[in-house]
Amino acid sequence: MAATLERFPLFPLGLVLLPGELLPLHIFEERYKVMIGECLEQDSEFGIIWLSDDGLREVGCAARITRVLERFDDGRLNILVEGTEPFRLTRRIEDLPYPAGDVEPLGDDGEADEEALERARSGYADLVEEVTDARPEPDVLAQLDAYGMAATLEVAPAAKQTLLELRSESGRLEQLEALFAEALQRIKMAERAAERASGNGHLKG
């Protein structure tokens, strides 16, 4: 088990970050200006954790700042961050000028099932081709794991949180395979409905 990271800076947001995913952030609140300033000075990471309608989730994703995009005179920042690894929040810390907590990095159990990986990649390619009319190149697909595929698509926060909390790559791949199939079915149904309705604006019986 990985060692607990104590007093780890936290950024509760209304979104879910996945490992390997890039995310632009606008930093404007004073407490987060302080937090990001310290992370830049120390070349350290912070955690993004989903603040859902049901409250703050226990599992989040560590993030490293890859680039400062813009600095403003009043201290605001535009930054680009990349997700690194999942963690579980074990204790909240209240005595810092920004949200923080003790967190436990989370690893995976076992190796990915190759057949599940190929099925998920195939479903991902089908979906991308349906939306963009271009199928991903095989060498591009070969580099994508579950997080990588999910990070390139519009996935609801709840579904992304499920992926983040799963400790099995095979489990994440199975979730994505079902997600891709459902999305592809919805798109095709919408296309068929649009075709039937073309001409008079009404569906034909």
C-alpha cells in the first residue's frame, strides 16, 4: 500500500479529472491562488476531487501543473493541469488557508484483460468514426487505456467517477464498452429519426 500523503492540497470542483487527462483551470479565489502558488514554487501536485450534488467524494485524482498559460496583475492565473493518479481522501485538514487532507494513493489490482481491451478500443473507434467520419489510426488506438479513451470524450461526471473508483483496468474497460455501445445506439437512433422526419418535420408511422 502506498504511503499516505499528509496535508495534500485539494481543489473541490464540479467535475472529475482522470489520470492522463488535460484540464485548463482559471484560478481566481484567493485561497486557490495561494495553493497554486505553493505548488508552483515547490513543483508539487494537488488533488482535484468531485464536489457532486451529494457532497464531496472520497476518491479524487492528483494533478500536476504542466503549464502556466496566463498571469494577471491581480494574481489570477490560467493554468493547464494533467491528471496523474487516483487517491482516497482519508482525513480532511482544516488549519491551512486552502482545502487539504490526508490522502492515500490508489493502485490497481491485477492486469488488464487483453480481450476486454480490444473490445473497448473497437467500441471507442466505432463511436469516434460515427461522430467524426474518421476512424482512429491503429497506432493511436494501441496507446489508449481506459482512462485515455474516456478522457477524449464527453463523459458525464458520474460515469467518470465510477471509472476513477474502480481498481481494475478490466472493470473500467467493461464499463466503457457498455458506455460506448449505448452512446452509439443513441446517435444512430437520433439519425434514423431525423431521416424519417426530413421533408415534413414529422415522424412517419
